[in-house]
Amino acid sequence: MTINDRPVDKEGTRERQAPAYPGPYRGGMPGESFFLVFGGLGVSLAGFAGLINALDRSPERRSPLTAYRIRTIVLLGFSLTITGLGTIATYTATGGDLAVAIRIGTLSRVAVLVSGLATDLRPGPAWPNERERRFANLIGVTMLLITLGNVVVASLGYLELIMLMSLTGPVTIFYNTIRAATGPETDPEPTLR
């Protein structure tokens, strides 16, 4: 039996057709849509760098804090894109080996966390508040330990949670930029009245 020249089974539903390409990969990766969304979201986050630059109210051409924020949000955004799309590509390249794809995706998050900690562990002009810098480092070390644990267990759910937690960096940067741009302006020299 056929409908529109397509085979139909006894219940009247169309039979599944084989994919158009040969090879061992026969279906989507579990959670594939989540990783695809993060691929696009990472590019969008990197685009916020221009908005951060536009909101900079510092008297200098570019303050060290603004340069840090722009550099970091671009790095974090593109790293989420690479993790999201790279995990799917690894799954496909390995013929559907989910554990390997998860470990490679998780290792890409480890690389970003190590890079961030290498930058943020030392004080500098990008961190005017020492307490915030220490808290950010505590969060970074905690995320690094959780992420390293997922290299061992290769859990898809944990990788998805790690990617969600990875949004805290860009969100915090953007929040602090908005807070600085909308806060009270400080006069560099007090005026006598």
C-alpha cells in the first residue's frame, strides 16, 4: 500500500526511510538540540562585547576593566559555541560513541576554566574589588572540580549542567557592566559649593 508514492504499513503510517548518507551514524545525538542551542547562544553572547564597549563610561579610551570584560565575554561565548557544536561533531566522528563525545566536550570546558583561573588568580586592574575576585576564583575552582569529575563519569546530564553553569560568567560580566553604566556618576574631583 502507498500514499503519495511512499510505502505505508498496515496502520496507515509511513515506513521510516534510511538516512541519505551511509555509515554507522544513524540518528541524532541524545541532547543534540541542547548543544545546538548553546552553539548559537555562544555566538550571541560574544556579540554582547560591542554592547559592553558602548556602555563603558570610563574617561579613558578603554579602561582595563572594560578590556577584560570584552575579552572574557568573547572567549566565554565562543567557547560555549565550540563545546556545543564540537560535542555533536565528536559524536558523529566517533560513530556515535557518546562517552567519548561527552569527555571531549567536558575537556573543552576544563580548558576554558583553567584559562580563566590563570587570568583571574592574580589581582589586577580588571578586579577593582578584591572580595569579588576571590569569590569568582572560588566559583571557578569549584566548577573546575565538578567538570573534572565529569571527565571520569562521562554523564550527558552533568555536561549539560556544566554548560548551564558556564553561563554565570557572561551573565555576571553583563550584569556588572549594566550596574556600572546605570549607577551614580562619580565626579573625579570634588567641587566646592
